Amino acid sequence: MSKFHELLTYVAIVGAACVLCQTSVNAQESSTLSDVVAAQEAPQSAMNVGTNGHYVHILPTVQGAAALQGNQDTGPLLYHSGGAVMNPSVAVYPIFWVPAKLQNGGATGMSSHYQGVQINMLGDYAGHGIGNINTQYYQQSGGVTTYIQNKGGLGAAFLDTSPYPASGCHDSFTPGNCLTDAQLQAEVKKVMAFAKLTGGLNKIFMVYTSFGEGSCFDSSNQSCAYAQYCAYHSYFNVGTVPVVYANEPYGNSSVCQVSGAPSPNSDAVADAAATSASHELSEAITDPKLNAWFSAQGSENGDLCAYTYGSLSWAGGRANQMWNGHFYLLQREFSNHTNSCLQVGP
């Protein structure tokens, strides 16, 4: 079976199981963004990593987040004139990139259960607790203020079994197996071409990579998975159209989850990946081009609440969210209304 047949089969399985999600994304495809905001230089922040004018916004490791919280950034989030948010309805496209082997010849690993937890969470996100917090944030363009709407869902999930390119960087946690940001962008473009998808501020592509596969922002190896970050989000342009994406390295419960955290899905790495993905999705919706909502110190809504969970009132004290019968342990997000971290928005 060719790599593209595998990809197509996975899309068909997800589409059959999620008719409403597929209907939602079909509606998305017919919409266009009439006002594309010009890119602005990203703010100076410990969470922004960049070179040659391209920036990504990282979720630091638990240790890194604790160090940053020592700076006592308590918000609020500030709107920066001309900044864009994702609207009116966001389709999420997870890409599970799992070849047969790593670049060094080692075996890859990503269970179907791990993938299922991510698919469920991304499909359930819209219309529920954490997503409601985003609805207080907005963009202003041409004298019109447009608030975020907590709408959308899973577009389609892709399984790509094609080989990883030659390691373009050196992640100390995964020697010999490392993807640069440019290589991750190329994967997004490949899947977009295969599925005939366009960009726009109503879609986000989230690339999940295998156990044993690391990443660094670029070949300088100054910002890498598990050492500096657990995930990040950013965008690139195809022509004049922005493509919003996120890098989701394999879940690592030792550096990307607080010690002793419960696992509502009895899969600690899948639950660690889910809270990282929720963090990135919330930040991408409110600040997709890194030019809209962030604090005076450059923190986005997820940064101000990183690795904090609030009350664990579901699944026997193992979860803080229950959406569509699925249980999750997802970090809280920042609310300007209450100047605090919340589990559920208005």
C-alpha cells in the first residue's frame, strides 16, 4: 500500500466516524478571508524564537515555564492594533507523521490510542469550556470589531507513513532524529497539496511526530523539543494567504507534564500531548500571526496558565474537562475578564 493510499484510508475512516466534523469543514472550504492583516514583527519574548524574520511561539517545558513565571507576568493580554484572530469557525487538521523508521534506523512508535485521544480532543474543543474563554478576544479591522466565535471542529486527520527527511538539526533528547521548522512546514505543504486544501485564518494544521523524533527550530540547535519546548505554533504564507500550523512533538510526561499529574485516558504520553495541543490551539486562535493578543512581556493566553489545571472534578479526580463523554486533563487559559486562569469561559 502506498503512502498516499494509507493517507487516504485514514481520512476516510475519520470522515465516516465524524460526519458533523466533515460537514463543518466543507462549509469552511467555501469561506474566504477578505482582509488579510499584514505581518508584523513578533514581540520580544522568551517564548518567541525566530530567525530571518520568521518566528514561532513556544510552550516551554515545565522547568522552563517555572523559570519564566519567576518574571511574575500576571497579564492582562493586550490587543495590538491590526492583529488578526482566527474566525469565524476553525477547522483543525491533525497530521500524524509516522514512518516505519527514524532517521537513525530505529523504530518509530505512536499508538492508535494516542492518535485517538488527540483526534477526540481536537474535535471536541470547539463549543466547550476552554474554547469559550477565547470569545472575549477580538480583532479590529476597518473600524469593525469582530469577536472570536467558539465554533469549528475536526476537519480531517491524516496519517503520513512517508520517511522523515535527513535529520536537519540535533535535538539532545533524540540524537540523530531531528526535524527543523522548515521540514515541518514542508510536511504541511505536502498534505495540503495531497488533500487540495488551502490556507487561511479558519484552519490550523497540527503536525504530530513519532516517539524518538525530535525537532529544533533550525539547524543552530538553540531551541529544541524537550530541552526548551514541548510544542509551538506559528504561520507561514503561501502567496498572500497565511497557513497556521503547530509542531506537536511526541508526548513526554517527564518534561512536558507536572509531576504526579493523573492520566484520565490511562495513557500519560497521550494526555501530555493533548494538553500541549490544547495550549497551542487556544494560542493560535487568539494570536495566529503573533501580532494580536499577548501581554506586555510577550506572553499569550496559554503561557500565563501553563501546566495549571484547577479543579479535577471528572473521572474520579483524574480530569478537569468532560466533552462529549470524553475526559481530558487540559491546562487552563487566561481570561482578561477575571484577570485569572479559568477552566471554563462564559
